[in-house]
Amino acid sequence: PAVGGAMDLGAGAKRIWVTMDHTTKDGRPKIVERCGYPLTAPGVVRRVYTNLCVLDVEPGLGFVVRDIVDGLDLAGLQALSGATLHTRA
């Protein structure tokens, strides 16, 4: 009768951060505008750590680049992403 662990975390945690690879093994982007899978807790992720960057997720704006690995610029990161990336000026 109770919700599962992931739902409890999504509903009750103060901050949700995700750690993942930026692309699939064949190079397709995992950072996308809209998730194609059912979501446990939509809209709760605030930060995403990938092997290429750190992204903040800001309501109304989307993905904001916080940090990028050495040797990769914003244009290169954008080319590997399926969602528009923003920067803070």
C-alpha cells in the first residue's frame, strides 16, 4: 500500500541530483528536452552530473551549464546534447 523508494525520494528529498553518462555507448545524447520513459517524480531534479559537465536544471529555462571538462567548449558540448544548453552571463 506504500509508494516505492524512488517515489519517496522524489517526493521527500530537499535536493535531487542525477549522475549519468552524457551520451549512450553509440554516441546518442542522453541529455534531452523530453524524457521518453515514464517518470517517477517529474520536475524534481535540480542538478545533473555527467562525464562531460555539470548542469543545473532551472524551471522555465532548462539546462544551465555550470562546469565543463577541460578540452571541451560549449559548442562541442551542445553538439553532444539533445537539449538546448544555457549559460549564465
